Amino acid sequence: MTDRAVNMFETFLRRRGLHVTQSRRAVVEAVFSLPAHFEAADLWAALRGVVSSAATVYRTLELLEEAGLVRR
């Protein structure tokens, strides 16, 4: 599902005129590699050093929700 989800998310971003960044891609790959429910704060902790800020993680999660790929 990871590759398919990444492709769907990238298509969603491009249709909205948003950039496909390495940080967004890292968040998506991390989300879909997790086996179960997760907390956003835990995701941010796991991606520290890969993603520049917690805001990037939270905004990307919001975009994933808008794209219909995750639920709160």
C-alpha cells in the first residue's frame, strides 16, 4: 500500500497546485509503514531529523485526511 498511497497523495498535491517535497513524502511513507493506529506526536518524534518541523508533520496529516487516505 505504501507506493500506491504515496502516488495517490502526490497526485492529490499536484491537482491542488502544491509541491511534492521530501518532507511530505517522508511523512506519507512513515504513516503507511506503521502497523496500526498512531499519535501525531509519536510520528513527529520518529521523524525528527528527517522532517524540519512538527508543523510539517501536522499539515501533511491534514492533507492526507483531505485526500481521504487517513482518518482522525
